[in-house]
Amino acid sequence: MSIVVRGELFDGGELLNAMHGRHQGVGAVVSFVGYVRDYNEAHAVHGLFLEHYPGMTEKALAAIETEARARWPLFTVEIVHRVGLLLPSAPIVFVGVSSAHRQAAFEACAFIMDYLKTRAPFWKKEHNGITQQWVEARASDQHAAQRWSGET
Amino acid sequence: MLTIHYFARYREQLGLEHEQLAWQPALTTIGALRELLVVRGGCWVELAANNLMCARNQELCNLNESLSDGDDVAFFPPVTGG
């Protein structure tokens, strides 16, 4: 399975190692792991709750994978995203891609993360032990995703 | 019949995860549906936010998207995953 949405912890190292050797001709594997920070915009974070839209989430991630495959020659695409209550330093998301050459792998991994952050229906709520607040979307994430539009 | 889902901040502000609404021919677009919801007043004016995002049948779309009887619509704030 290349797209997984789940509550359980994942082992990024294990996922990464499994990507090499699945196909003949893999010359490059690039991965990204996103973690819960213990600090965000000058306030402590005790944990995050990740909400999502079951059904649409999987479809949105599959559409992002399809678009990445249309842009770069990729072998494996692996996306794992956690939901539910997550504590500081816990991994949230794993994206791994394999390709024959590094440039496609680097670019496709960045593209998938940029699109995931702006198009996949996940929402983070931060807890600091006393209060809770929804995390605001960042304009920098929109700009990062926009750099891919207009390219073929 | 339309099914409407609300997520994250909107789900909390409206105190509602989802609802069903009888189909009306005047609901030509998702934008028209949003206007109908906003005129309920009170907490519903939250849906007038400029950065509101929406989906039709579990696919991201804009407010100009056409609506049909039986559609599944969702309204939510900007996404913050990853």
C-alpha cells in the first residue's frame, strides 16, 4: 500500500529502507519525515490533535501521487500520514519516492509535501496544557505549492 | 438531498459535523449553498470567511462548482496537515 492514513506510530527508517530494491533500476530514494514541534511561534506545544476528512483524505493523496507521477519518472511513492492525538517529537508524516536519478526524487518529494500541505484535508489543533487552538495555515506553504504551477 | 460536512474550526463553531438539506433547484453552485447557510445568521456567518475551502463529492473545488441533487459537500478552513 502506498498511501496510508492511520493513528499508529510509524518507523521512518524502516519505511525508507523498504523502498530500495522494490524495483530494478532504482538509483535514488528521497524521503521526508515531518515531526510535532515542541514549540510553535513562541509558545509551548504539549501535543497536537490531527483531524481529517476520511474518504477525501485518501483520494486527495492519491491525486497528488498521480500528479507527481505525471511530472517525474518515479518507481515507488509511499505516503503515511498520522491522525489523532500526537505528542511533541512524534512523527506526523512520511513521504518517500524512488526514481532512477536524484533530481526527479528530490523534486517529486518536495512537490508531494507542498501539495499535501495545501490540498489534503488535515487540520492541526495545538494543546499547551491549558488551552487549545487551531493551527493557522501559512502563506509560505501556499507560495511553496504555487512554485510548481505553470511547470510541466 | 444534499449532505453537508463541516470540519475543524467550523465543526466546533457550528456545533455540527454534518447535516442533510432538501435539494432546491436554486442551489446551482456551492457558492449559492454557502449563501443560503450564511443567512441563517449567528454562528453561520463564520462560513462567509474569505479563506473558506470546499469540496464536492470529496474533491477540492471552488465556490463556482456546480451542484447536483445527491451531492456530498464539505466546508472547511485552510488545511494544515503535514
